[in-house]
Amino acid sequence: MPILLKNIVKRYGKAEAQFSALNGISLKIEDGEMVAIMGQSGSGKSTLLNILGFIDQISEGEYYFNGENVSDLNPYELAEYRNTKIGFVFQYFALLNDYTVFENIELPLLKRKLSKKERKIIIEEFLNKFAIMDQRNKRPQAISGGQQQRTAIIRALVTNPSYILADEPTGALDKKTGESIMNLLKDINKTGKTIIVVTHDRNIASFCDRVINIEDGLISL
């Protein structure tokens, strides 16, 4: 079981200004699942994403990742997990405009002990699989939104992470392109990769096997 949360509480602020964004979240996400986390703005879903993605430390509770208790990781250890265990896909792609498609995808591989030739083989395999090989030397602003998101998904996959966290992955796309991206994520999930999609869109959530609803920092039924 890759993910187990037990009574997770996350507080921000101090003294009288302190507030709780998560108020005791418990959930399991099984290996190979495709799960949607749904909630309106302010519900706590973004905070939950930050906990799952090793961006934020928890205030109370226990987080087990692949059977290991990672509840008390310090910021340096969080960064190590974030960079090696998680692939992120963001709403606005988070691509660097001064880099080509190929170079954007290559960035996370530069931290690995791989030769230039090895990196090239890995990247070109994904570029062919995702049908954007002809865009490899273009910069993000010169390609479509769908092609940018495909680039971002490849960048998330090249390091073979334990799971993919997709934060509103279709939010900047039109409906047709958004659905094509969700079908792409579903195909990736069918290969055995665990995918967690954070969204407020029920149509997008319907592509997933299971929906977890968050309201006022709690899981709602």
C-alpha cells in the first residue's frame, strides 16, 4: 500500500491567528489506483495535495509511504522524497519558456547519474509514445496547450516516480483537449502507475476509479 494517512491535521499561523486547513484526514490509496480528490476553493484539497507531495510538513497525525512512516521528515528530507518519489503535473504546465520541450523534460534527469546518451534515449522514447517528437526543439510558447501538458506529463514520468500528482491538470485547457489529457493519464494508470488527480470538476473526476471529497478540512461522504 503506497499511501496511508492517519488523522492528519495541518495548521497554519500562530496563537490567535492559527487556523486548521486539515482537521483529521484518514485515507488509503492503493497501489495502481487512479483517484480524484475533489473540493471547492478553501476545502483543504490543496493542503492535502501539499502533504501527499511532500511539500508541507504535517502538524499532527501519521503519513505512511510504501510502509514507511514519513510523518516527521525535515524540510531537506521532504525535498529528497519530493524529487525522487513524486511526479507533478500542474494546471499551467510549469514549463520554462527559455528551454525547449526536450530540455524541459531533461531537467529532472540531470540530477540522476545518467549519460547524455542515456537521457536522450529515455526522452525520445517518451516523445514518440506521446506523439510530440516533432515538437522537441520548440519552446513552450510555440506549441499548443495540449502539447505543453503532454510535455509536462512526460517530465513527470521520466524519473519513474512512485506516483503522479496532477493538480487541476485540465484547468487551462478546453474541454476536448482536457478530456484527451485525462484519457492519456488513464492509459498511464493502466500500466500500473498510481495517479492522484486534484480537481473541482466532476467531469474530470469521472475519469478516475474513486473520488475522495474534501469539505472544511475533512473527508465528506
